[in-house]
Amino acid sequence: MNELEFINLAKRSLSAVSPCGDGIGDDCAVMPAGDGRVTVVTTDMLAEGVHFRLSTAPAYTVGWKALAVNLSDVASMGVRPVASFMAIARPDGLSDRWYEEFLNGYRALSERFGVPLMGGDTTASESGLTVCVTAIGEGEVSHVKRRSAALPGDIIMTSGTLGDSAAGLSLAESGSARYPELLRAHLSLVPQVSEGEWLGGRCQVHAMTDISDGIAKDLEQICSMSDTGARVELTRLPISDSLRGYCSEEETDPVVPAVCGGEDFKLLFTVDEAGADTLVSDFEARFGYAPRPIGCIVAGSGVEWLRDGASVNEKFQGYIHR
Amino acid sequence: MNELEFINLAKRSLSAVSPCGDGIGDDCAVMPAGDGRVTVVTTDMLAEGVHFRLSTAPAYTVGWKALAVNLSDVASMGVRPVASFMAIARPDGLSDRWYEEFLNGYRALSERFGVPLMGGDTTASESGLTVCVTAIGEGEVSHVKRRSAALPGDIIMTSGTLGDSAAGLSLAESGSARYPELLRAHLSLVPQVSEGEWLGGRCQVHAMTDISDGIAKDLEQICSMSDTGARVELTRLPISDSLRGYCSEEETDPVVPAVCGGEDFKLLFTVDEAGADTLVSDFEARFGYAPRPIGCIVAGSGVEWLRDGASVNEKFQGYIHR
């Protein structure tokens, strides 16, 4: 069975036990804590050969990324990450130096956002390296942003450029050192921890998720969970000069990685139309750059892609994990 | 570097970020929640070829065990497990039927203790099957039992027979169907969730842990973290008739698996001497069996093993994980 079939089977199998909160299908589970607060929890596993190759990914970036993807999930709920846990299955043959660098990468990101490692587990591995990180977040129950909260009329925004990480992956795999800023977007993604917590405190923000599989897939999930449709204007997608330069050399359309590329880890959120201008200017005053409106939520279902206002007859597919 | 060296390096590397709670070195991390309550978190990874072999472990028991070891960790803190999260790396070649049985085992234990699966992650694996479960517990801050809380004079108790699981592992590996109750102790361990929560509510109980690596190792950890020593009377260890029978056939001493065997997952706890008799009778009234006093905490360090009151000159070593 494939990934989706396994997930659906797990959901069906285990639905008999009543949940103590909600969040199945969201970036994190949300559990009530005392005093009107919530605890959110997410867990992500990185497997050698699937998420990274030891031949191309430096140890430092594997440690960094293992934590980064989890902090991004917590941020996308609108709350602050407060602790992480790391379980690791370690094969024979990796050097002490490798593990030191791995931990250096994990530590650098822990320190950057003040998120302590509170525990974990280690085991031998008979095969590849596997790292599983769990992150815990805390915040006000009223700040939690769910994928399911988009409303028709909302403006859809992203908090940064799209597609850089996908191009960086191609560059890393080809061993190229061109466009170091694209490589960095892939290897040293910075989860938008501060932006996520700040957006959590804004009542104009309705739905939010992080962009892990490309907006084609992540926006589709917001739509299906909110029971809405969406319209996206492709000419408004924030695309970096580096990605434009790289795609021009490769003679490809930068819109494709911007819509379908994996692991951007920017935030994708919907904002009440009446409060959108204020939100953009307040965000820019706080973070020094503005989130970009790329479309709007509409009644109906599915995502309609427009170019200069005209519907394009193209089916974009988000990043497919194996 | 070996497991201990990696853990020590991780602790040193990551100590710069102040923790949001405590529990490093305990069965779970303990984080303050609102209203005088705590959230506890534990994560455990099972790797194919290390913790189980697909050739000998039925899928049902792999799913059961992946959750069981985590629920045992939460129980040993004196609080109630409230949620679990499962991350799984899935290799090619396992049948749909295998995953169904795996989830059936996970579900059976989830239902038994009413602990919902609240989320997780799935990925492909280029090599073996790896399962990482995170469990969350909640309880009163005053109920939390730490390994570090033993006091000289405390009575040391265990909540069940010791060594059965280690013998069951030997039987499973040899393909024997003798002593099914020992096999069951290994394959279908029942974490002492109710006992743990109940003991958490008793102020006479000082330190507690679950017995995952044999009391030689687990009691040594209580001693080193509490800055105490311990004396254990080997003739008082609770040893099942099955284990006696099996060891008699094998011409081995049942004390060895009882002291050094892994994965018993009973509770090991220390009790204020003045309240010990009351605790034993209240426990028996509640659960239908009595915990067994096996020794006492003393000033000093290390564990002294006695046989009929006389010190035995034997060094027991707990179960060594790879």
C-alpha cells in the first residue's frame, strides 16, 4: 500500500479511541492545556536515501533540517515551539566527526530560536540513518491557526519567495555550486518561527499552513479542509531573481518550481479581506519584508490558476513524497 | 562513538539552550502546563534487526510493542498517557496484510488504555522498517515521580515478576513454543499504566522508573540520580513459576534474567518505610496483587546484592542495548 493508503488505514483503524484534542490532517495535533492554552505536537522522520543522501547532504545540514521541518510545522499553527525531542537510529560506519557536525547543525537552529532539546532515544541501525524529531509548541487557544479556517473572500498570502528550495535540490544533486542562495534555501531552510507566532496573534488571519509540498498541494489541502475553492494569479507569485536566473539558463518556467516544488517552508495563509492591507503593513513593519497576496479564496472547490486574470488550463501537481 | 558517547555529546552540545522543564535522564521530559499540571513527553524508536526481526516477531506484536514501551515510560512518571504519535519508515516488500496486523496491534493497546493516536508521519525507507512513537502524558505536578527522588531508608519494590521477558526472547529466538506465558511476557508486554498513575497519587512513593534494562541497570540509575546506594535481597525477587521451570530445564539460575534481563516493563519504585505496609495493602486491594519489597535504599552509592542477608560478590550487568 502507498503512503496515503497507509495513512487512511491508520485513521480508520484507530478512530475508535476518542481523541483528546484535534488536528488530524493539520500540521500539528492540538491538545488543550490549562488556563486557556494549548499544546501542539508534531513529529517528522527523515530517512537516509529518501530525504537526504549522505553523499550530497553535509552532516550539519541533516541535523539542521531534522529540527527545521518540525519547527516550521509548529510555526504554521500560530504558536511558539518550546521543546524538541530527537530519536536516531545510527548505522555503523559514520565517523565521530559526522555526528559532531550533525549535532552542531541541530544546536545552531535550537539556539537561534531558543528551543531546547528535552529528550530522545538512540538505537543502532542495521541499515540506514533515520532521524525522528518531535516538536512541542505552546500558545493561546485563540491563536491557533488551522488549515480548515479559510473563508470565501479571504486573500491568500505567502511569506516569502517560492521554488528556491526545489531549484537548490537540483543544483545539489548535480554537484553545481552556482546560485549558492538557492542551495542555501534547500540545505539551510530557516523555519518562519517568529512570523508564525506573530501571525497567530492576528485575528485577521484565518487559515495557515507551511509550504512543504508546493502551494499546489498545500493550498489544495486548505481548500478541501475549509470546503472552499481558491484562485491564484501566477504572475503574482513571489519568485526570486536567483530562481529566474537559474530557470532562464535551464530554459524552464520558474512558475513550475514555485507552484510544485517541495520544501519551501514559507507560510501560506488566508486573511480577511477587510484587514489585509493593515496586516501587510504591520507585518512589513515588524519583519522588514511584506507578505505577498497571490490570490483569493472562493466558494466551490479546487484551485483555479490564472495568468493575467485568464484561467490557464494547467494541472499543477504538488511535490510527491515517496 | 557508542550510544552513551553520542548521548553525552548531544547533552554537551545542546546544553546552551535553557530547558523549559526537566527530566533529562528520566523516563520522560517534564514540562509545566497551566493549573498546577504537567505535560510529560517520551519518544522511543524501534528498528528492524535491532529491536525485532520480521522473521520472528509477528506484525501485531511489533505494533503493540512500539506503543507499549512508550506508555510504560509515561506510567513510570506517575501520570496518565493521553496521546500517541507514530512515525514510520516503510520499506518495499511488506504486504498490506502485514501493515493491517501492525495497526491492529497498535490499536488494541490504544483501546485498552484509551490513548488516541493523534498524528504522525510516514515515509518510504530505502532499508529496514523503523517505527518511532512519541507519547504524551498529563497529570498533577505533585504526582510526578522522578528517578532522583529516592531517600535512604526507602523500601525498594517491584510491581510484578522479573525476568520473564528475557526468557521469552530466548524462547522466541529458538522457535520454541514451550512456556507460552514467557513468550507472551516478551511479545505482548502490558505496560502498567493504571499502576503507574495510581502510584503517582501516593505521596509515600518517592522514586519510580520502569524496568526496561533489568533492575541491575535501572536501580543503579535510581541510585546514581538520587545520590544513594541500595541493598537488594536476591531471595526476595519475584520470580514466576514459569521462569523457575524454564531455568531448571536450562540448568541456569533464574536470578540472572530477573536481575539483568531486558524489557520486563514492570515498575520499580521506592517507598517511605513508614508508609510501606499501607501502600502494599492498598495496592493489593486496588489491583488484586501485591508489589514486592526487594530491598532498601541506603546512604552511599551502588547496589549491593545479598543472598539470605550475606553480601554476594557478584557484579550484575543490566541489559546492554546496541
